[in-house]
Amino acid sequence: MLFLFGQQVFNLLIARLNHEASEQVTHALFVGREGERLLNAVIDNQEKGFLEYSSQGRINPTDYRQKKPTFHKSFNHLYNLVQDNPAQIKQLNKIKYIYNQWQKELKQKALSGSVRNSALTKSTLFDSLHNEIGKLIQHEETLLKVRKNRIQRLNNVNTAINIFSTLIILLIAILNIQLLHWRVKLPLNKLTQVCKLWQAGQMEVQLCHSSIDEIGQLAGVLNAMADKTRHRQQSIEVRNQQLEDMISALSHDLRIPLLATRNTLDCMLKGAFGSVNDTWKEVFEEYHEANEDLLRLVELLLDISRYEAGSACLMCDRLNWEKILIKVIGHIKATSTRELAFICKTSQLLPTVYGDELEIQRVLQNLLDNAVRVSKPNGEIFIEITPYEEQVRISVRDYGSGIAPQAQEKLFHRFIQGRGHRGRSGLGLYLCRQIIEAHGGNIGVESSLGEGSTFWFTLPSAINKVDCNDEQNTTRCSKNDA
């Protein structure tokens, strides 16, 4: 911008100099033209006036006065044009003096009648006057050439400056683009990459950009925000871990007295401590059912703790889907009071899948239990097992009320209750997700309000059977189960 401003100032200066030179050229043209008129006036006086009158032998004073003002008119006009030039004024004064002397000489000789035509034409004063006017005209012609050359030089300089300015502007534009690339684009690209890492959870990554401009200030603010977020995440993780450890410890400690209570209630209901009347038997059965609910919740918390800690041990057997479906559907029919139709569709070309049969059965039973709970009496539940991109996809379709889109995102998180799950712990689907992810698969839901839901999970077929059946693994599993 400074360069462009300087260029405009220089262009204004050149334009002013051009204007002054043009005025000087115009002035020189006017002076040269008036000089020629002055010379023509002198010659006219010489040839058309006095020669004519001399040939007649007499002079007419009236005609003489009529021809005389032509010279003075041109002289005065020329005098006004060069009044700012002392040298030309001096020369004009000399011309006027010679002219006056020449006029006196001509007047005397013409009046006396002693001068012939040849004498008039060969006057020394006329030659001097003619030479002085010629010098004046020649001087103006020289000035005219000089000023025209000056204008040409100014135009050449202006052209060269414009070409140079264009090249400089192009160079500045290229440098500016490079500067913008270095000062703006590269930092923004780094900022985008770091933000993607932050989005992936790597909050320890920092923006290595330090400058005094706005991007540098933004990088400092973002780094400070990332540090605060990282510290907050660390504190949340520590607190969550403490809560999980506490839940795991409490669940483990509660399991023993709950098991003892269950055994005691079983013995009391069987009459091991004496006969029990119907009233007390009903009370003990309610206690026994409540104890079973607590025991199942404690065991669920323990299982979740093992999966979160990565210490869950999975058996790797070849999964028999027909056997799993028979067991799960049989258990659902035995425990449910609703009359429902289970429609199973199993593809004949399923890839071989290895996993923990009991855990997969547990997942499928949980999904079916939820489907039964939301289905209408005498409704249908559709179970489908199909190959899916070198995997096996198991889906459970119900025709209940459906799930809202905003609730689907958090459905597989801890302590989130879905439709018709009021009063439960909200850990069933979370445990299902832990089990499926431990097998290397995925789990999800597709649902529309008023049209039902489809819960599905996938299992990969590329599990190494030899690693799953490792002897040391099996031993560790048996110890954990014990």
C-alpha cells in the first residue's frame, strides 16, 4: 500500500511536470509565431510601403501611420509573452531600438526623396533588425526542441516507472501470497490437525505456534483450554475409577451375604428349621425374590467391572446358533407370561464364528427380554441371523412403540433406561455392549417411533481358535469363575 501510494504521488509529480512542459512548449510556439509576425511586419513595411512610395517619388504620411501599428501590435503582444524572461526582454528592447532607428532613417530618406529603391532595400539597420528577430525566432525554436525533448524524457520515465511499478506490484503480490501461506494457511492447517487429535481424545497434544499476531494469541488460548480440559478429564477419570473400584468392592462384599441369605431362605422355605405356615411362606418368598434381584444386580455390577478392567475371560468355542436360539427362546417362554410368536430366520451360508457361547447367549437373551417387555400380547418378535461383510449379524425386531432418535445415542451407556424399563438398573444394554466389543464386534439399534425397533450386533469371523483355546487362558478363566 505504501508503494502504491508512492507511485500515485510520483505519477502526480510527472503529470505536473508534463503540464508545465506542455505550457512551456505552447508558450514557445506563441513566442515563435509572434516573432514571425513581427518579422513579417518589418518585411511588409519594407517592401509594400516605402518601396512603393519611393517608386512614386513621394511618401504619404497617412499610409505610413496605417502600416506602422502592425509592427507595434506584434511587438506589444510578444513583449507580454516574454515579460518573465529578462534576456528576451533585453533582446526585444534592442529590436525596438533598431526598429525606431531604422524608421527614422527611412522617414528622412523617403521625405527628402534622395533614396532609391536599391538604397532602401540595402539598409544596414534593416539587416540588423532582420537578424535580431531571426535570432529571437531561432532561440524560441531551440527552446521548443528542448522542451519537446523534456516532455519525451518525462514520458519515457513515466513509462519506465509504470513498467517497474507493475513488476514490483506483481513481486509484492507473490511475496504477500507466500507470507499469507506461511503466516495464515500453515498455522491454520496445524490448528486443524491438532483439533482433530483433540476430537479423538488426545488432549495432551499442543499447538507449537508462537507469534504476536491473532493466530498466535488464538493458539495460546486453545492450548490453555486444552490443558484445562485434559486436567478435567484426568480428574474425572480418576473419580470414575474410584467409583468403579468402590462399586466393584461393594458388589464383591455384598455378594457373600446375599448368597448366604439366599441359602438361608431356601432352607427355611423347605422346612429345614421347622414347618412354615402359608403366611410366613409368602413373606419368605417375597424376601427370596427381592434377594435374587439384589444378587443379580450385584453379579451384573461385578461382570461390568471385569469387562471395564479388561480382566474378563472369554471362552472361544465355535458358536452353534441353532442351539443358542433354542436355549434363549426356551428360557424366555418359561419365564414370561405373555403369549408371543418368535420367528427365526437363519441363513445357511454363515461364516464360522468363535466366541463365548454363554456370554453371547446372555446378550441375545437380554435383547429378547427387552423385546418381549415392549411387545403387545399375541405379537411377533422377528430374529434374523445373516452374513454381513465377513461377519455375522444378529438382529432382534419388535413391533413396540419405538425409541426417539435422541434416546438412541445414549441407550448403550451406563444407567440409561430405554422404553418400558422403568424401575430397572439401566445396565443390561451397557453390559451387552461390553460383551460384544470384547468379542471384536459392534452393537446398535434402528428404531422409529410407533414402528418398533431392531437391536442388532455383529461378530467377526476372523478370531484365532488356537489363541482362544490357549491352555493358560482356560486355567485363568476357571480360577476367575471359582
